[in-house]
Amino acid sequence: MSLAHTVLQDAFGYEHFRGSQQAIVEHVIGGGDALVLMPTGGGKSLCYQIPAIVRQQQDQGTTIVISPLIALMQDQVSSMHEVGVEAAFLNSTLDYDQTRDVEMQLLSGGYTLLYVAPERLNTPRFLGLLDELHAMGKLALFAIDEAHCVSQWGHDFRPEYRELTVLHERYAGVPRIALTATADALTRADIVERLQLEDARQFISSFDRPNIRYTIVEKKDATTQLLRFIEHEHDGEAGVVYCQSRRKVEELADALNQAGISALPYHAGLPPEVRQLHQNRFLREESIVMVATIAFGMGINKPDVRFVAHVDMPKNIESYYQETGRGGRDGLPADAWMAYGLQDVVNQRRMIDESPADDTFKQVMRGKLDALLALAEATDCRRVRLLAYFGEQYGTGGDRDSAHPELAAAAAGKAPRYQCGSCDNCIHPPKTWDGTDAARKLLSTIYRAHEASDITFGTSHIIDIVRGKDTDKVRQFGHDKLSTYGLGDMYSESQLRGVLRQLLAVGALATQKVHTEAGYSFETLTLCDGSRAVLRGEQAVQLREASAAKTSRSRVRNNKPAAAAQNLGPDEQVRFINLKAWRTEIAKEHNVPAYVVFADATLAAIAQRNPQSLDELQGISGIGVKKLEAYGEDVLKICAV
């Protein structure tokens, strides 16, 4: 057995590597550079933790892990301590004396892994420490986590990551491994260039998360829709809800709490101590729903998040994939749910157009947004489209080395015809209708209203004209005299909004911001180059039929067992509950999240096997030598009850 396999079993309690883990670990142990793309929950951390342990055993020194978040550092260090590995972090939570102690321990070879932020790594003081380690031959490895932060095309760009070129330039002989869960072709190329990883071996795992069910619904009343989703599907379970604004975060967290759902707000406007408190509660308590802006999530390692919901559309597929990937990290079923509407399209396009970026950057961002809009509007398999964006054909699985398709191809929906069976479109195939006629009527009305009044108008007014509604505004501008007035009275308002949404999605319609003398502004609709093909009948518009909204708001109490325990028998369920209660107490004593002690899947396996000796307990996945010594006797006592 190789040293890597020994560490995998003894330290982490796993019998086998998953996917490309073994190839990555062996490559890095051998001193090779690597770029690793592996989905959230795929086991990226092991890809540098095991090489760090092996290289330390080979007397090659300490591994430096560059991590962007304090919470992630603390979580990883706690996990390492639980498996008997010496690790520490250097960040702003330490005072001067604590920092000095860590630095002295580092120089004396006391750590296998040291976690630092990129900002600290680039300070003269820390570079001086690295110089000393390097001179002693005690720099084993550099691991750059969340490597997409280096790219301007990525969704979490951090300029400090650009300075990490110092690792290659100053410590050329030390291997480097860069890891991320999300990177399209542009981002991947940027990572390679910015980190000088041209000679690194690339390991690209499948982006498929088969345990996640994707659902995207038409936004009508997002709060009511979200409440119904949680109450009917995930009552009493942990989840994350993403909103675009701080105000909406606060309002939605209040609404969930009023409905009896334990929810906490999280956004950059809250005091740091409040954010930390809420994050700690989310990690350590069960059944908490975190309502947050994108300020929350990166590096959060909580494995039992059963749903991730978006009440506002993110800006691109990378953000969507990264955020939804925080659900089901334990491999058990989870939901990715999003409510999406016309205003989302308008808001996202406006943010791109009003950004100070150059035209090239804006064009790339529009292409990325178009791909997400195509995913939202799709009537075919969402998983197929999602994977096609990352250059993967659904059903191939495993690792691959394929070229990434053009963004335009993904946006146009040129994906292979497969069905995953676990997204909303595959489970309940939507009925579609031909919206081409409605689209031409809407575009013609936008043109004629502008021509008649020399100003542009918003969504509601254009729909009123097409449907022939007699409003004060229609009469004020004489739009009841337009040739298109009332031509679309056979369409519902919901149908016409769906048509406008798709026209914006495919670039056949644009928006324009209008400022009033009173000091406020609003979005209006205007034709663009892409409008011509639809007006001429050269481009069809196919839409899904709007599903009837359910009006029932009765609370459905979800008495189903935890996801990990659903296949357990009655006695095994009781054993599982007792094990969870014991784990909670141990986690409190050690001041760590419960999953750092044992994952739910490990507790379920113990409950099912009902071991009566340490030898029987040792073979269960997730129980290494250190945890067997620390917790084995306690676990056997619980099983004996």
C-alpha cells in the first residue's frame, strides 16, 4: 500500500480514493504542479491535505495553504486537529502574542499545514518567514484554494490573488496546486496565465452533481413561493437563500421567522461580530436557514445543507453553480431552487451596462448572462445545459480533457439531447406554446409607441396597449389609436411578460434607463439589432406554459428522517438519533461544528452496522485511527443501549 493510501485510511478513515483524487495526490507528492477543477463536495481538500501529510513525513516541511476566508481556515484547521494532524492559521483573529507563537512553531517545523490569506502572504514579514523555511528546505507545497479568485472573468475576483505569482518567481522549486470548483474556459486560462501554471498538469473532474435536483420557477410572489417550497419540501432542514440586496435579505429573514422557520440574515452591511455569530450558528446548529447576499458562502463546508434557493437571479452560470453547489456536500439529496422573472433580466443587464468596465469585459459578461438566461428559459433538461456550458456532455461522467464550447453555443442551447431525470423539466416536462406572434405584436407596439410619442415606455404600459386595456396613460398618449392596440387581447399578462422575458434573454429586446425631473428613474423597453429577426418572422419564440399557482398555504409538517437516515429501520433510526445527540455534545465541548466530529453519513453507517467492538467500528468509512482512539468507546456504549 502506498503512503497516500495509508494516510487516506489511517487519518481520514476512507478505504478508496474517489475519481481523480489518487492521480492528483500522487502527482503532487512527486513534486508536480497541478490545476484541479473539482465540484463542491468532490473532495478537493484531500488533494492537498494528503500530499501535505506525506511530504511532511518525508521531511520536506510545511504546506502553505492560501485561503480567502477566515471561516474556511478555522474549519479546515479544526478538521485537521480532529484527525491528528498539526495545523494552524494566521489571520486577523489572532493577537500579537498568538501570531508570534504560530510563527515560531512554523519555523521549528511544528506544522504540517499553515493556512494564510493572500493579503498576509504578500507582506514582507510573511515572505521573510517563507524565505527562512525555503533556505532550510522546509517548504513542502503551496496549495492555492478557491483559485478562480485570481481571474477577472471569475465570479469572486480578488486582486490580491494576482500577487501570488511571487510563489513561482521566488520559490521556483516548490510544487503548487491550484484548486477551484468553478471555472469555464476563460477563467481557467486566466488562472493558468496569472499563476504561471503553464506547465502544470490539469485535472478536470465531472461538473455533474447528480444528488442535486434543479428547479427554476417563474417569479410571481417570491416570498410566498419560497415559503411554500421550504414548508413542503424542507421543513426543519438547513438551507441557504440568496438575495440580491441587503434590504431584501432582512425582509425575507423576518418573513421566514414569522412563518416559524429559523432564519438568520447575512450581508456585508451587518457588523462583523453579528456576521460571525450568524455564521457560527449556521455551522453548529441544525435546521438554520441562512438568508444572504453573495457575501456568504465561499468556503462554507457544512455538508448537510439540503437546499439552496435564489429569489433573485445571479449574474452568470459560474455563480449559480458555485452557490447551488453548497447544497448536498455530503452526497445526499439536495435541491437547487430559483424564482426568476422579467425584472431579474432587466436588473442584470443594467448592472453590466452601467459598470465602469471596458467594452470587452462587458461583452464577455453579457455572454455569460445570456447562457444563464438560456438555462432559466429552457424547456429541455437543465442538467444537460448546465454541463454543456462547462464543456461536458451529460452521461460521460468522470474526468475528461475536452474543449470548452463557445459561450454563444451554450446560450443558444446547442446541448446534446439527454434527460437526467432529476431536474424540473425532466420530472414534469413543461408544455410549450408558440409565442412568435405575441413577440412580433409586442415589438411592433414598442416601435409604434416610441414613434408616436418620441419617448420609450415600460413593460406594463406596452402590455396594456397590446391587450387593449383602457387606462389613463393609454388615453393620455393616444396609444389606443395605435394599429397594434388590442391585437394581443387573446394573451394573458403573464404570457406577455414571459414573451418579453425571453426576448430580453435572447437579445431581441433591450432596456433603457430613463431619468425624470423628480429625481427618480425607471427602465423602459427599446428595440435593438436582434429585434429584426423576430419582427421578420425569421426567429421563433417558444415558451413554457405558465403553471397554475398553488394557493394552499397550510403548513405541511415534514416528519421525514434526516437525509442520511432515510433508509434505516426503526431501531437503526433510534440509534442514529442517539448518536447525533452525543455528537452535538462532543462538538460543543470541542467548539467545532458537529460534522467535524463525524459526518451524518458516518453516523448512519454506525447505526446500521451496530458495531460491538473497536475492530467492527474501524472499518466504517470516516473513522480513522485518531477518531477511533478518541471516540470509539463512547460510540460502542451508545450502540449497546
